[in-house]
Amino acid sequence: MTLYPRLITDALSNVRYPGTGKNLVEDDMLEDDVRIDGMNVSFSLLFPKLPDPFERSVVKAAEAAIHTYVSKDVEVTIRTKSLQAARPEPGKLLPEVKNIIAVSSGKGGVGKSTVAANLAVSLARLGHSVGLLDADIFGPSVPKMFHLEHEQIFAIQRDGRQLIVPAEKYGVRILSIGFFVSPDTATLWRGGMASNSLKQLIGETDWGALDYLVIDTPPGTSDIHLTLLQTLAITGAVIVSTPQQVALADARKGIDMYRNEKVNVPILGLIENMAWFTPAELPQNRYFLFGREGVKQLAEEMQVPLLAQIPIVQSICEAGDEGEPVALHPERPDGQAFLQLASEVHQAVERRNREQPPTHVVSVTK
């Protein structure tokens, strides 16, 4: 039997790519490199990007089609290629981002996302170029805090890669998994799916040149934190906690995670949120609802700076619900508190960069 290219293309026209519903030839997935040597056939299949969820099944179907429609005696070699340039390796993903700050908390409900959002806006108001990544895959709240719940995100082609373009508001470039899932639907993903989505948000986004990329991390310590540490060289972490003992116990675990000798991410400082309550009608009074200066004492114990003590103020919560962070109003005491926090964080980063070597991504060894 004599083989020729048309036999191969006719056979492959019986195989459909599930991603589009078109056959491999119609979908231009067969590269123009079909090689025939006797009964040996080799060629390449082009996928939108690799890894592709249908890669293995499509390759098997292509082999079966040639054996069915050409001959069982054909030896088939199939190479897979990506139409999109490869994502840079971890540690080199964001070469134009100068500083990456992880905003973390040991437990939920301490106002971490509110702090992250207002910190990003305040850094931008100080004249820095800023990005905000909502890495809380299972509970994204940044779209709500910036009134971007219905934002339409698009992609551009750059340097052979298709890159997501972040939303931009209040001078901050913003990206969240919340832009891609329904706000009323729970995100029921296993750890691997969540980690892969986070890697895509980081490495397949056109962040551009930034002075600061602020990352709103999930509460606690989880797969998502490990993915971040294995993907990005984080400049430093900011830990948010309320003053009560149960929150402080979890904050210690967060600090320990970053200080682990295999991680070695500097702690830029602690933030005491909900430090006290002052009624509007009694502006001189302070009521310590969750304990007094617990985070300040923890900062002294762990020998890290206390970056800010932020009181319970109704306007902070209302501003977040309305999508207008209070940091937009530095003339008000609550807005001024976050502007001062941003200044403290900037100074802490400058000091860290002067005195300590660059952070490296966490390597995985088996």
C-alpha cells in the first residue's frame, strides 16, 4: 500500500475537537508538516494552548482514525504544539512588577479584603502604579468593593500569547476570579482546579509595569497560598488581624507560614483592624469591643512593625458595599487612616529592599 498526504487529511477530517465541535482539518489543527516514510506517518496537531483538557483524547482519536480509514499497519507519530507562546516559568512571570505584597489573615472575617482594596487605592493615590489581584478563589469580594460585579473582561494578543486585560478603576488594575463566575453561584472546585485558575490569572494577564501588585489572599493557609509562593517571588507579606485572642492565634500561624525556612518571605508588618469603636456622638470615646491592642502586643512579640490600628467605622463598611473604598476620601479620618497605612507599607518595602535579598519562589522537591 502506498501512503500519501491526502489519505491522512481525509482520515483526520473524521475527528472532531470538542472545544469547537469542528473536525481537525476544518479547525486548522493539522500543521503543514505531514511526513510519510513507507508505512510510518508523523505530523503535528496545533492546540489553542497547552496543556489542553482534550489533548490526550484527540491524539488517541487521531491515531484510531488513521488505523480505521487508512490501514492498521500504519505507525503513527503525533506531536502536539500550542498556538500560544509558552507561559514564562515561575519566578519570571511578571518582570515589569517591582514589588508584590501579599495581604493575608489567619482567619476570615477580620477585614482583610477591605484592607487590601483600600491599600491598593491609597498606594495609587500616593502616585504609584498599582495592581490588585483577588486570589480568594472561593470567596472573591474585590468586584463588589469596586462596583465591578458585571465587568466584561477581554483578552489581547501580545508576543504570541493571548493575555487577559485587567479592569481598571480608581487608578488600580484589578483582576478577580469573580469576573468569570456568577456572583450567586458557589465555586465548587477541587484544589488543583483552583490553583490552575490562579496561575492563569497571574501568568496570562497583561499586568504591565507596576510599582506594586497587591494580592488579596484567602484566609488561613491553603493550597492557594502554596501556589502563590511557588509561582511568584513575593516581596513581603502584610498580616491583618483583629485584637481578640482567637484571631491572634491564627495570625501567628500565618506569620509562621511566611517565615518558614523553605518560604522565607519577609513580614512587612501587622495591621490591627477593628481596633476600637468610637460613636459619632462621642468622638473622644474609644470602646475596645474585641480586646485592647492585641495585635500591637503580637507585633512586639514577633518583632515586626505595627503598620496601623484601624477602628471600626460604619463608613468603611458602607463604602465597600457601595463600591467606593474610603481611601478615595483622604480628607476624612477613615480615608486618612488608609493613606497613612499605604505610606507605612511603602516605607517598609523600601527598607526591606535595602536590607534584605530578593525573595525567591518556593521550589518543590519530591
